[in-house]
Amino acid sequence: MFANDTLKGRTALITGGGTGIGLEIATAYAKLGASVMLVGRNEERVQAAAKALTEAGGVAGARKADVRNYDDVKAAVDATVESFGSLDILLNNAAGNFVCPTAELSPRGWQTVIDIDLNGTFHCCHAAYPHLKQSRQGASIISIITMLGVTGWPQAAHAAAAKGGILSLSRTLAVEWGGDDIRVNTISPGPIGDTEGVQRMYIETGRGHLEEKKTALGRFGRKEDIANAAVFLASGLGAYVTGENLIVDGGRWLKYVAS
Ligand code: NAP
């Protein structure tokens, strides 16, 4: 749907780029001409994903890093600029989560999710900033959140607070860094049927149809829907869009509020 050179000359760092939505975005970016650096804790996985992208004709690299560790993140950012010459797009996609009623949630469990999702996103934005502001095409930070971070997320207070925090951080940075030609946006996916999480939680437990009916469109989204939104926001197509939360959820949250 996009012209093949939509992201030509841009370099993207994608956290959690070895699996799921992150890998789908990396694949779309590479096809549209961007160089991509895949970051994750499992080195074999990011290396294998980068190899597959390279074999398909893209330009890709991989780097082991835990987003909770600022030094790891900074090293990954520096390696990206060293390998590809610039950093133009930061995609904060890495996340952790588990279901747990808040009364039973240990402080350590809370801390872990806040550390990966919220602190990890801050680490990446902070380490990337000096390079992003040198982008010749204007830079873009995109963080993957969920509208459950806005509406509240019973049984996942840790993830809800982290995602809500990322939304607030993004809007703050959109204003602080707008003068550096850095756009800062979030994407809120609804349930994405071809991800492992939705397969495991809903489809394999027989709750798929029920969950689909909670969306206005009556169906799950696809990873490709999120990748298309991420291309729009990263490219010149979204050149005047900043501080926005692009909701790609099939009307899930509106139906939740309306019913
Ligand atoms: P996923 O496949 O489990 O992806 C999570 C990725 O994050 C993995 O590649 C993982 O790689 C990486 N990661 C986790 N902890 C990390 C850490 N400390 N440091 C670096 N990387 C780390 O999940 P997904 O379903 O594609 O979700 C991707 C994003 O979309 C998440 O932000 C999620 O909250 C959001 N989302 C998903 C849905 C959905 O329906 N699936 C809906 C709304 C929002 P390693 O284990 O190798 O580190």
C-alpha cells in the first residue's frame, strides 16, 4: 500500500523487534527502505530475525539489550548509529505483563512491569535523543501502548499504570522535543489475533469469539494493522502529527465505554 521508498534513508531501532508486533513493524520498515536494528534480551531470537530480514533483501542488525538497563540501551543506540550512520525512528515496543489481582500483586511484580514498560521507554527516549535530533529527515518516536492504560485495566494495574505513564511521557516529549524536529506519538492496538498473547489468552481458551464481539468491528486486528500505523507515523506521511495516540483497536475502547 505504501511506495517502496517510503522510509528510504531512515534508520529505526525497534525494542522487542524479534517477535510479534515488533517484528512485523521491522519487516514493514525494512521492505520500505529503512535500516532496522532489532533489540531484545534473547540474542539468538533477534539475530535470527535480522538474518531473515537481510535474506529477504532488507538491511537489518540485532543487538542484545535489556531495556531496564540504561547502559545496555545506550550501547544498543550507539551500535545502531555506528552500523547505519543515523537514528531517525525509535520504536518502543518491548513490554512485559501478567494477570494478577492488585491485592495479590507483590511490590516486585509491580516493579518489574514498570521497569520494562515505563522505565525502559524512558531509557530508550533519553539515550536516543542526541541522535534523533540530528536526523536529517526529522525524527519519530513511537511507543506501543493500549487504551487499557487510559480506561484502567483490572487484573493488570502494573501494566495499566506503565502504559498510562508512557502516554503522558510521550505527550510531554512531543512538546519538549518538537523544536528539535522530533515527533512523539503512541499507538494503541486492540486485541491482535495473530499474536502469541491473544492466541494463548483468548483463542486457545475458547474465549476468542467473546473477545472479538467486544470490538465495534466484531473481529480481532492483525499485526499488519499496527505495522501500517507505525509506517504512517514514522514517515513523511505523518509529518505534522505529534503528541497523538493513534488508536488501532477496531472500536474496542469506545464499545467498552458505551456499554
Ligand atoms: P511479544 O511478542 O511478547 O513482544 C514483546 C517483546 O518485548 C519480545 O520480543 C521481548 O523479547 C521484548 N522484551 C520484553 N522484555 C524486554 C526487556 N526487558 N528488554 C528488551 N526487550 C524486552 O508481544 P506483542 O504481543 O507483540 O506485543 C508488543 C507490544 O504491543 C507490547 O508493548 C504490548 O503491550 C503491545 N500490545 C499488544 C497487544 C496484542 O494484542 N498483542 C495489544 C495491545 C498492546 P525478549 O524476551 O527477547 O527480551
